[in-house]
Amino acid sequence: RIRDARLKSELDQSEIAGRLGWSVASYGDLEMYDDEAFTVPSLRDLVRLAEVVSVEPRVLLLGAEAHGVQRTFTFRDVAERVARRVADSGVTVAELGDEIGFDVQPLLDSSEALWDYDVEALYHICKTVGMDWVAALPDSPTPGK
């Protein structure tokens, strides 16, 4: 999907890599290996890529069936749910992070830290706290949007 979006945007790999501040090889891997879209770019970089190729981030990840899906959870909502989970369950932040597989302390310090996580982390965090990760995917690289 990422390669198709790039081709439709009539940009070559080096142009996209340059706009993102990535190496051409790193960007090429993103097109070549499907799982890279979920595990390599931060959410910030994923949204920036989506803007460059004029495709919604959800569509880049999930295909046309995700077109028009609305964002219903903000990063603040996710952080609040994580904090509530810690408070209600009696586990420490470190224990919850171990359960999720990602350190969630930065998210509790500032919900904006979620921009630095990848999609896989967003998925696991949301799943653990009972939220739809697709509804938490950002549409804009601007914090708070």
C-alpha cells in the first residue's frame, strides 16, 4: 500500500526519503517489508509519510476498508486509560509496561510521548487498556489533533 501510494503521488523513493529525513534504504525497506510500517516509523513519521503521499494513515496501514474511519480517541485518552489501569489494578507502571511489552512511563509523563511510539506499541497499549487502536491513530502530525 505504501509503494502504491508513492507511485500515485508520482514521487520516487529518494524524494519521499528526503522529505522524511530518512535514508533511501530505510524508506525502501518500508515499501518492501509489510511489517515495517507497524514496527519502524514512529506515529509522527507515519503521519508525515501519509501527508506526503496524500493518503490517510489508516489507509496506508489497513487498506481501503479503513478509509473514512474516524479518530475517536486522542493520545490524552490513551494516557488517561493507562493511568487508570495502573491505579485500578494495583500494578506498578513498570509491571504494566512488562505486560504490554513497551515502557509506558513516558506516556504517563506526557501523552504527547505517544508520537514517538510505533504502531505496534499503540496496538498493544490500546489492547491492554480496552481501546480500539485504529480509532486512536492520529490523522495529523500536529500534537493535539
